[in-house]
Amino acid sequence: MISISFTKLSLDLLLIFFFPFLYFKQESSITILQGQTAPMPNGIPTYTAQVHNICVSGNCNIGNIHLSCGWFSTARTINPSVFRRLAYDDCLVNDGKPLRPGQTIIFSYANTFSYPMAVKSVTCF
């Protein structure tokens, strides 16, 4: 006699394998890349960040993109409709407007160190 038992993990793996569209996470369609660029004339290091919607299907506009960003601050002005800190550890991308599939928002900031950023929440439109 063969006995089969399913755990929560094995059920999740089956769903991912056979029905990946049911298991898709919106947050996983947003990537954040950043790297150091040339410093400001006064020597303050600068960083360029890219927030990218990597979804390739036609119906995955993602907006209300909130990033965890600590006490983000910058010595270089960033257009607040592109990126701004709302509160501690809560930064808003693109004024909350959706990024289309493949769209990227790019901004630069200046500080003595880079800020780790991660997707906190998003909304699918």
C-alpha cells in the first residue's frame, strides 16, 4: 500500500508547477537596482537607482509602489513625483502611478552611503 501525504509546502510546489499564474506575486515583478556613480563636485558619493517593472505580459501595470527605505535622505534634489520618502521606511515611486510592463523609473541621490531598498507593497492595475 502506498501512502501519499501532502504538506503545505508540497501543495505550494504543486500549485507553482501546474498553475504558476495562480501563485504569481506582484511584488516579484518589481526589481530595484542601484549602484554608485560619479560623486558630486563637493565629493559626496552619488548613487543611481532603477525601479523596473519586469513583467512581460500585457496586463500587469503595477502602481502604488512603496519601498522600504529607512530614513532615506539625499543631498541632491529628486523630483518628488519620481521618488519621495513619505515616512520612516516608506518611499513612494512614480507618485503612485502605475509602471507599465517593461517601464523603468530612474533617479539619482547623494549621500555618504547607499540606502538598501526593497519592495514593501504594490497594487496591480
